[in-house]
Amino acid sequence: MATADDVDALSVECRERATAVPAPPAQAPGWAPDRVPDRAAQWPLRSYLELGALPTAVGCARLHARQLLGEWGLRELAETIELVVSELATNSVRASGALTVSQYGERRTPGVLPVRLWLSSDTTSVLVRIWDGSDAMPERKVADPAAESGRGLLLVEALSADWGAYVPDGWGGKIVWCLVTNPLVD
């Protein structure tokens, strides 16, 4: 039988785990370290969401972003963030779809790969980062006018102040990121 002290210790541990936001991995050397807003690690607003690379992940990531920006008082950016999260999550789910093993730090995991989403804000800008298990770097393409897909990165580029991708140091896969700024703030 658990004692009151055991329950209290478990409660504290659960709260610490629930409030901890794991930091995205650092970039591998040579991947334009000056472009990724590393200062975001110091931003007061941070969130992390891990989802299976399944078709439902995109909607979950989009809803998470919309709700989170509402909580952060950044409703004016919610629609834009929701759209870029949707595009980046769609690309990540597609990139991971055929893979069966991922590497997370030193650990290799078989099965459905995760897609990891980090959102950070300094209350005026939002940094979106998404990891997937594919090493293939994203390529911006000019889509055929009749094509149903292929415009995602063009849209991300148009809605973001900056965007890019890097190979995380010590991980497999890649992180694609974009920085969205509030046009109403100087």
C-alpha cells in the first residue's frame, strides 16, 4: 500500500514531467547556425508535442497550435501559425511514412515514427520547429497549377520572416523551422 509520502512524491514527479518542455536538439556543425533563432531557448513561452507520424497528426498539431496561441494571448498570429504548422506537419508525416526506425538521441526505435513539434514565443514572434525521421532535406518546388500538392514550402516562405532546415546533432532525421513575426509590432 502506498503511503501519503509516496503519493506526494509521485504527484511532484508527474507535475515536473508535465511541465518540462524538452529542448530541440542542437544543429549539427555546418548547418547555418546563425540562421536558426537560438535565442528562442530563452523565450518565456514554450511548448512541445509528440505525435505518431499518422494522418491524424496534422489535425492534432494544428489544433494544439491554435489553442496554445490563444492561451499565450497571440490570437492575431493563430491563423498563420496554424497554417504553417499544418504544412510542416503534413510534410513531416509524409517524409516519415515509409520509415520504420527512428533515432532519438542515442536510442533507435522501431515502429511508427514520431513527429515532434516545438513552439516558442517571446510574445511578439513565434518559432515553429518540427522534427521527422527522414534525412531528406525539404526542397521548395514550383508546383504545376493543376497539382493538388507541392505548394507547402512556398506558403511557409510567404508567411514567415525566415525558415530553414537542419540536421540535429546526434539525431537522425531533420528539423524544419520557421519564424513568424507579428506585423503589428515594430
